[in-house]
Amino acid sequence: MRDEAAIRERIAELEAQYDDYDPPSSEFEDTAEVAILRAIEELEWVLEEYDGSAGFTTS
């Protein structure tokens, strides 16, 4: 399992990458973007956990 620092770093990387392609135009859009990026990170973590330990596959 990843520690909190690794998760926060990944969120920051995703946010910077996303901003390079589509910078937010308002505070609301920026807040929504952060929520979406956190959800993506959580999904990545869940898929990695289940893929390796429970026999769950993503293919």
C-alpha cells in the first residue's frame, strides 16, 4: 500500500499534467479538477491492490 506522501505526490503530478493541457478557468473548476484527480488516484490504488492480491484483473 502506498503511503500518504506518495499519494499526494501522484495527485500533484496528475494535476500539473492536466493543467498543462487544460488550465482551470475558475476556482470551482480547479476544485472539481482536484476532486476528480483524487478519485483517479484512488481507483489506480484499488486496481493495483486487487490485481495483485485478490486475483482481480483489469483486462
